[in-house]
Amino acid sequence: MKSFAVSVAAALALGVLVAPAASAGCDPVYDPGSPCPGKFVLKVDLPGGETMVDGKFVEHSVALFLPSYVKDTADDGLDARLWVLYGKYNGVLYKEPIATASGLGAKTDVEWTGPADVAVNWFQVRVCLGPGEDRCSRWVG
């Protein structure tokens, strides 16, 4: 019985010593400048359009991957557009449409990487209908 207790104590001690080293420094929450990715999924919709983005932050960059998409959900003659808003805290804002789906049920897959020369500390998305920003969902991010 004594050898069993010693074995259990040794296993617990080894687990305490080894487990933290396996994930040392990586936090699933985005930490600007960290080499560990901070992953996110954002979904936004409004009558006539929807979008879902699956992305991650790494260091000072942001990227969107499949199954990200924008979808036109109404036969109203208006395209559904995926807009992104990103920037640095207390810095310059960047806003742009990055994908369009046109026609009832049309869906456009999205893969996108933020510009290499822009340090990104935060990121948001929304879906808009038609040209411009008159008919848009709220920003989510």
C-alpha cells in the first residue's frame, strides 16, 4: 500500500510539473503581440443578409478562414456585403467591404488576411445590404 501511495504522489507531482510547461505562454484569449493564436467565431445577420466568420489573431495580425461566408437571404435586389473594421487601440481605424453575395440564397466563401503593414489589436464585422453603409447590422467583435 505504501508503494501505491508513493506512486500516486510521484504521478501527481510529475503532472503538476509537466502539465503547465505543455501550454506555457498560450492563452486562448487574444493577447496583442503574442505568438499564440486567439481564435474567434462571429455571426451577424439582419433581414436580407447574414455572415459568419471563423478567424484568429496571431501577433498583430488577423485572418479569416473557411467556413467563413456572407449570404444573401432575400430576393430584394440588394447584395449582402461583409464589412470588417479593425485597428489599434487609440490608433487609426480601417473599414472595408471584403466579400459580396448577390441573389436569393447566394453564398460567398471568405478567406481574408489583414494587411501586413497594419498592426491589428481589435477586429469587428457586420453585414450590409446594397452599396454603402445605409442598411447595416450592428458591429460585432
